[in-house]
Amino acid sequence: MTAPSLLSSTAERFTRSAEATDSPISPNAGFAAWFAARSAAHSYTVERVPLTELPGWGFEPGTGDLRHTSGRFFGFTGVRVRTGRGDWEQPIIDQPEIGILGLVTRDFGGVPHFLVQAKMEPGNTNLVQLSTTVQATRGNYLRAHQGLPTPHLEHFLPPRPGRVLVDRIQAEHSQWFLGTHNRNMVVETDQTVPIGPDHRWLTLGQLWGLLGHDNLLNSETRTVLSCVPVASPPANTGDPYRDALRRSLAGPGVDDDLLTWFNDGKGAMEPVARTCGLAEVDGWRLADGGIEHESGRHFRVVGVRVEAPTREVTRWSQPLIEPATPGLYGLLVQRFDGVLRILMHARADAGSSRFTEFGPTVQCCDLGDRPVPFRAEVVAEPGPGVVRHDSLQSEKGGRFLNAVNRYRVVELPADRPVPVPDGYRWLSLRQALDLMAQPDQVNIQARTLLTALLSTW
């Protein structure tokens, strides 16, 4: 566990980085031209291939699970889910490993900067987005693909040359992954880091600003940024909203009452998720070269053949999950006695290892969902609410195809009380960030939204 004094010092330094919305070594004025040049620098090809003809992949006899012929990487199996809010069956990604998502940080002029890269992923709607310094599954960094070594990996494996400032294991998208986690890391160095044209140093304030742009920061970058600690900057800005946000950040953290409420909810749900063969999943079928639900809703499993000259392996084939519709993820906030509170939902997803996590107020992966999630209409059409953040974000382009969702933070009027149903709870920003410091407490959608909320300070 990180020592309190080190954590406090790190948070104060990263607060300076958050307040630095521009950088003399990497000015905002040159970013758009740099990113456009990196996006256009290479020719990428993503071609759809029927799963039955996907090179290197096949369906296992008996179970029908979709696996790589090497037995490595990841696969698709089935899961049967029983919860208090309904029962269902679905295909799910089986990738029982812990990868590394890591940012290298270095001070320039007394301000911490973070090393990011313009990285191609086959499922990104615009192919190239900003990723972490290192984004690698265990299979990748152990070179199971027999490709080139992962650049800058030495900073994240012992004996590493720098100092680890953040090291948290967090769950992936639990609605589509079966208990998959990644190690979210920030490692500090005071040495010169050789970088190529696809890499760039940015401050935390610059990265927060880029979060407001559509499909620019990939989900790996967003989840690591959610783990970066910041201290509460001075209040009394003259802006009532910003002061309310900062009071929420400076307030008391998680207490026994909150943890007891959360644990009581886990016991009350008593969910059960059991794996089964992909061939046994009810309601799903192999059609038109992919696996789809008989209703045409939810998502499809499709195959692609990829050529990407900038990757450690320049040619490969793989299955991807393709959602049927865009999703809607929303966080409702409201001021109570001058302190901003966040309405979060203790929810269960098919692949959650602890099964119950804090999610956003609204988590609607399929806009055809019935019944409509609580307060989804307020996030979709804010009405009297004030939209504090609104962006389209792509989800994990290495496993999902064109998975673009709207992320929105909406502040409700303080004079309009919100009836809170079971499973929902008002939290301070400090409490939410404290929960994020623990594994499997806050899901990846909420982590993006909480980072977006922080970026509005």
C-alpha cells in the first residue's frame, strides 16, 4: 500500500499538472497537426472475415467455444446469469490474465507530464486514438505473438528504473469480459526517455481537456487517468459550481456506513453467474458469418483481418464484439448545502468478479433496453439540468468494433429532489475516488465519468 505521505505529495504534484492546461514542451497549438499527421502516417486495413473462415481461430468440438488454435490470447465462451433484475445468457470474452496499462511520468519545468502514444486499434471507429505509454496484455508483453518487443515495457516490470506512483488492478468492461483485469500504473522517471514520432508528453490538464473531444482518448488511457490522485485546489473561486465540486473533493472519504450499505446490497442481490459452452447459450446463433442474438439486439461477435505496420505484429486476425446500438452512460450530480454529490448505482454485470460494483447513475449498453434504466431520460434529454460534460467515447478497440457510447454528466437543479430507489446512493467526489483506489469497486464506465467530472473543476 502506498504510504500516506507519498500519496499526499504525489497528489499535490499531479494537481499542478492538472492545473497546467498547456505545456511549453508540447503546446496545445501543435497538437491537432501532430495527431492528424500520426493518424495519416500509416496505411491500416481492417477487413471483415466470417468467423468460420477466421485464420488461426476455430470452434472447439463439444463446447463450441471460439478459441485461437495456439491456445493463447483470448476466446469466447458462454455465461448464464441470474440476478434480481432478470436472467439472461450471452457469449462473453474469456481472457483470464492481468495486462499492463501504464503511463510514464516525468517533470518538465516542475510540472509532471505523461507520455502517451497515437495507437491504432482495429475496433476504434477512427482507428487511431491516444493510448497509454504501454498498453499490453500479458500475452503481448510476453511476446506470445512472436512479434516485436513492447516499447517502454521496462518501466513497468522489475527491475524498473523509476518509482511506482500508482499501481491499481481494475476490472475491464464486465458486461463483455469474464473477470478480466488490468494493472493500471503510473511510473515516474527522472531520466531521458527515447521516444518516436508517435509519442508525446502532455500534462494532466491537457489530457483532461482532450477528454472533452469525441473518440480521442482510448478507454485504456481513461481508466489509468481515473487512478491518478489529485489534491483539492484552493476554493473560493467565485464560481458556485466549481466551489461545490472542490468541497466535494475535499470532504470526508469512505466511512463504515457507506461500506455496510454496499455490502448489504451485495448480499441482497445474491447473483449467480455460471459459465457454459458457447454452443449451449440460449437465444444466440451463428448467422451471416458472426454470432448474434436471435432478436438482432445486444451485440454480435464478428471476425476481422488486420494489417497495421505500427504494431508489434503487423498482420493478424481476431474476433471482436460489435454492439447493435450506441450506449448511454450518465452521471447525475446535484448540490446539497453547497457540496456537489454524485448519484451512483450498485449494479451487477455478467463478468464482474465480485459481481457488484458502483456504476454510473445510468448505464445503458443497449438503447432498446426495456424497462428503460432509472433516469435515462434525464441524461438523454437534460431539460432543466446543466450538462457539465458531453462526449462520444470508443470502448477498447482491441476487443470491440465501433463500440461508441455517449458519456454525459448532468447537474440537476438543487431545488428538485430526486427520489432514490434501492441500489442507488449519493456520494461525495472524495468517497467515489476513495472507492476507485480499491479493486473491483467502481466499474470502468463510472471511472471515465468521474474523470470527466474532475476535469470540470
